[in-house]
Amino acid sequence: MNPFLLLGVSMLATTVSLYLVPFCKTAVLLIVMTAVFGVSMGILDTGGNVLILAIWGDKGAPHMQALHFSFALGAFLAPLLAKLALGPPASAENHTEATGNRSALRLSPEADSEPLFGVPDNMSLLWAYAVIATYIFVVSIFLFALLFTKRSQQEKAKTSAQRSRRAKYHNALLCLLFLFFFFYVGAEVTYGSYIFSFATTHAGMTEGEAAGLNSIFWGTFATCRGLAIFFATCLQPGTMIVLSNIGSLLSSLLLVLFNKSPICLWIATSVYGASMATTFPSGVSWIEQYTAIHGKAAAFFVVGASLGEMAIPGVIGILQGRYPDLPVVMYTSLGSAVATAVLFPVMYKLATSPLSRQRKEHRKSEDQKSLLSSSGLNDHEEEDEEDDAERWNAMDFEVIEMDDAMRNSVEETARNAVMEFTAEVSSQFHSDALVCEFSPVTAGKSPGNRPARSQDKWD
């Protein structure tokens, strides 16, 4: 089903049941209305978690903390507002008189024709339920309005398609988370429900002090859930679970050892409430990091939480009544803290061991790729070096050939120049000889004087 339609219908059913509760005149009808309210709250608890995971995925830890902070804030404020609306409790005389009148009505013949609905005698009760029902009706209108926003549906479909991973031990993780939330929620509801009675009957506190002890538990619980919205932006969900387990173990151990000390009860109760605050939303955000959580998976571990909320307080109430001298409530808190502290490391091991193996294989493949790439790079560099060497050798041969050619050309040029010079000298000598032989000055002289002239010239 569309999540906005499902949540809107559940809130609308809650509105109707809350409007009708004050008008119920029979126990059977009141049980039916309460059952409708319980079913609607179960749908809201499951659907709200799944919707946040569908929209934000493993990045939705602050939003998950905000969702559960609203629950803690409502659990803290609603009883105070209801008490203010109802006013002081009726006196014992009026209560006895009213009880006698009801008994007389049941014994009268007209009791069988008593109507199913009727206007309550206390109008403050009517107004208290009417205000809360109207508020939830407004919330349902907003959920129906989101049904027509295509953008939100497209984002949901996109994120749901991206969250296709599945852990190797998916089913085992869900079963362990079922037990984890069973003990956690059972201890939370047990302590919050019975701390008032335990403080008055076992620790000897007054009703005012016991009410203050109950208020400080839910007050620190709501305050730490509000602060967890900001802590979730800088801390991992697993870290917050470990811190919560440590605080729960220490505080519950102090509650067992010093269960009759008022100072220890005040301090340990505040620490226990603060430690229990972030466990459930952090657990949902933590499991989303390792495996995909859809409607069926979320409904499974929410059923575990609901069974713990239903079974553990009922059993502890019976045991505390039978053994009033024993701090059964404190033993339950310590036992649940030990159980959650043992279960979480086991879940962490199952969730991360395949992941670590995959990371090692991925790292190994990356190393092989890098080695192959580096060897290929070295081969390429060697080839480049060989090419460069061949290129330089070729250039050397070219230079040598150029030097030989230049040397030959220089020698040939010098040889030609010498030959030309020799030819010039010889030609000049022959021309001078001819000039001397055929000169008109020497033509009329005797041949005997010719050698002397030649000898003078050369001298």
C-alpha cells in the first residue's frame, strides 16, 4: 500500500476511537475501541520507521531520532495535560456512592437495556480525549495531502530502487534484532511503568517523591532523544548503541546494588532514562547501513518490540507481587542491559564479516590492477628508452656520416684550390717566358745577351 494512505487511514481510525472512548458505557465496547487504537498505533510505529528509511535510507539517523523524540515528548507531556484537564481525583465518598449506584443499576431489571454509548459524567474527560483526537485528525489530513504529491512518491520509488543490497546473514540479523528490541523495549516499559510502585513500596518514598522519580526518568528520556537529533549528525548509530549499552549496564547495576538508597535511585534513574533514549532509533538506523529494510523486515522487529512491551511488564508485575522484598524490577533492567550488550556485538560481527571479506577482495583486486598497470607502465617506459636509444644511435651515425662527408668535401676543396693555384703559377710562368722571348727590345740584340737579361730578371 501507499505509505501515506496507510498512515492516514490508521490516524483516522485512531481519531474515531479516541472520540468514542469517553462515550463507551460497556466494557466490551471499550475493549473494541482500545483494540482499534492499538492496531493504529502499531501501524504508525512500523510505517513511520519504514517511511523514514524509504526517504532518507542510511542517511536518515537524525530524522529517525526526531521521530522517536516526538514519541518521548508525547509520553512525557500527555499525562501532565490529561491530569490538568481531569482536575483533582474524586473523593472516596463520591467514588463509593458512584460504585453503589452502578451496582444497583446492574442489579435492576433495566440494566439489560443499558445503552452502549452515553455522555460521560465528567466533561473534563470528554474534552481531554477530544483535544487529542482533534490533533491526530489534523495529522491524518496532512498524511492524506502527501498522498497527492507526486514528487514525494517519485523520491520514495527512487530511493527504494537504490536500496537493493542484502546482507549475507539478513534473516539472522533480523532475528537477533527481534530479540534485541524485545529485551530493550520490555525493560523500558517495565521500568517506566513500575518505578512509581517500586519507590513507594520497596524504597519507602512518598507518592510525591515517587512521582518525581517517574518524571525524571521520562524527562531525561525525552531530553536525550531530543539531543540525539544533533548527535546523530556526527556520531555513527553503532557508536550511539555502544554508549547506550554502557550507560544502561552501569546505571542498572547501581540500581540493583543500592535499590533502597533514595540518592542512588535519583541519580541512577536519570542516567538509565538517558541511556535508554537512543537505543531503538539508533538500532533501526544501524541495521539499514548493512541490509535493506522494507515493510516486512521492519514489521518483524517492531513485533519483537511490541511483544517485549506486552510480555515482560506482565510477567514482572506478577513476580514483583509475589516477591515484594526483592527488587525484581531492577533485576529486569540489569538482565535486559546484559542481553542487549551481548546481542549487539554478535549482530555487528554478522553484519560486518562478509563486508570486511568483500573489502579485502576488492582491495586485492585493486592491488592486482595497480601492479598490472605499473608493470605495463614499466614495459612502456623500457620500450620508450629503447626507441630513444635507437633514435640517438641513428643520430650519431648521421653525425658521423655528416662529418665524413664534410671532411671529404674540405679535402676535395683544398685539393682543387692547390691544383688551381699550381695551374695559375705555371700558366703565369709560361706567359712571362713568351713575353721575354718575343719582346722587341731583345729582338735586335745578339742571342748571346739573352741569357744575361733573363738572369737579371729572375735576380
